[in-house]
Amino acid sequence: MTRAEILDEFRKLRVLVVGDVCLDRWCRYDPDLAVPSRETGIPRIGVVSTEVTPGAAGTVASNVAALGAQVSVMGAIGVDGFGYELRGALERRGIGHDLLQSPEIGTFTYTKLIHARTDVEDLPRVDFVNTTPLPPALDSELVRRLEHAAPQFDVLIVSDQAETNQGGVVTARMRDAVERIAVANPRMVVWVDSRMRPELFRRVVVKPNRDEADAACLRALGVLDHAGLRRHMDAALLVVTHGGDGAEVIDAQGTTWVHTRRVENPTDVCGAGDSFSAGAALALKVTGNAHQAVDFGNLVASITIMKKGTGTASPEELLRYSAVN
């Protein structure tokens, strides 16, 4: 299939993104306003403007929506202002949502501090994270909703982005549910992107980057062996991304490489893995060809890394880029 034909098929797809749905807050500050606090003497950070966007699973969903597919997200948020902002950011992008709200958790929120004159993020982020286990009632209800909703979709993307041992919504119970869904719906593409725990998923497509795959190998096998990791997970497909060098595609037949055109001096690689997953998972459903899917994911990421923040790629941009590369 040509890239234009693949893009045309995306409009027919229904996609569910489940996992850690976060809020990204891009706060521009004026250093001239850093006057010391009267109470503590500590200089303040004077934020003069704020933009909010969906983060983590929300970034994946934003990329899916930009590619033209129908998309919804499922996850859990707090009863707080950040959750309100997140729902609004999703709705402005045409992304459906089923977000459980609970006063027992906070909304995962990442606050980026950007110098208003240089447009550079030059101060530490201020992150609001959950570090305690997801309450059992929330865990059970989220899994129930996932298993009820999943068969209505063509593609299920799992975004396991929590970087703490506890606090994320992709729990052991959800991992078991994802495996059941994959087995019961063999025509569905079930695609998992897990930063810290890829080796714990079974019988699905798993996409770590090289560092994540290497760490998973050492935890699960004690040696660096990506093919062995795929066998350990009984994964239909393991895709290990290597940035500008492309990606390893590992299945039962062996390992092959899909190379990409290296982008010199990318503007911002934040969210590159999320945009890759969005493009590759959709293309895998449309083409049934892992190499063509990974090539398409590389194409999407090549465009988004030339944009500030967690950018997306439109069909028009993809076709223009394809025409000259």
C-alpha cells in the first residue's frame, strides 16, 4: 500500500488508548519578575502564560486524532483543577474520554517552565505524581470498563508511562485484562508502550526503545537478548526503536531492521515514541505488515521531532514529507 492509501484507511479506524493520561502544562515565565518572597526571601518564578496539552496516553491519542482516526482515551484522574484542564484539552482535540475521577488520587501533571524570551525550557519541571498503589476499587472498575469497551475498537494502545513502581493505572490486573482482550480479539492490534515494565506484558505487540528493552532484558533474562525477550513475553511482535537509526522488528521468524532517514538537529524529541506508536499501530492494523507499519511510525516521528513540545503530524504533512524524502 502507498502512504496515501494507508492514510485514507485511517479514517475508518476506531482506536482506544488506555493508561496513564496526563496533563502537560507549558508555563512561560519572565525572569524579571523573580522578586524575593517577603516571607521566605526565596525568589519566585513569575509565570506569565500557560498552555495545556494532553500528555502521555493523551499525547498518543492526540497523534491518533491528527492522523484522522476516531480515538478515545481511558484512565483515571483526580477531582482537581488539573483534571478539569485535561478533559478540556482532550475535547478541544476531538478526543473522546472515559476518565474515572477519584479524590483518592491526583491527576498526573507535568509542568514545564520555559523562559519567555528565549523559549527554552531551562528550569526543572514541577511534576505532580502518584506514588501509592491505585485504590483497588478504581483498579477493578477501570479493568471492567476496559474489557467491556475494547471489543468495539480496531486498535488498542496501552500507554504505561508511570516511572514509579506504584501509582500508575496499568496494574497487574490491567495487564492480565489486556492479554485476555488480545487473545479474544485476534483481529485487533493490541500495542503496548511501557517505559518501566515491558517484560511483564504477554501475547501483544510491545514497543520499547533500546534503553527500555535492554533494561527489560536484564530484569527478565539477566542478559541482553531482544529475541529472547520477545520469547519471554510470547509477544506476537517486539519493536525496539533506536532513534535516528530506525527500529528492530523481532518476530518468530527472526530480527530485521527498518531504517529511517536521520533528522539532523531535531527541534524537540519529547513525545517521539508516542507519535511513533500512534502511526505504527494504526499502519499495522491497515497493512498487516510489520515493516511497513514501522516505516510509517518512523515517518510520523520524523515530522513531530521538528516541532516544539509534543507535536503531531497531519496527513498533509506526511504526504508532503513523503514526496521529498
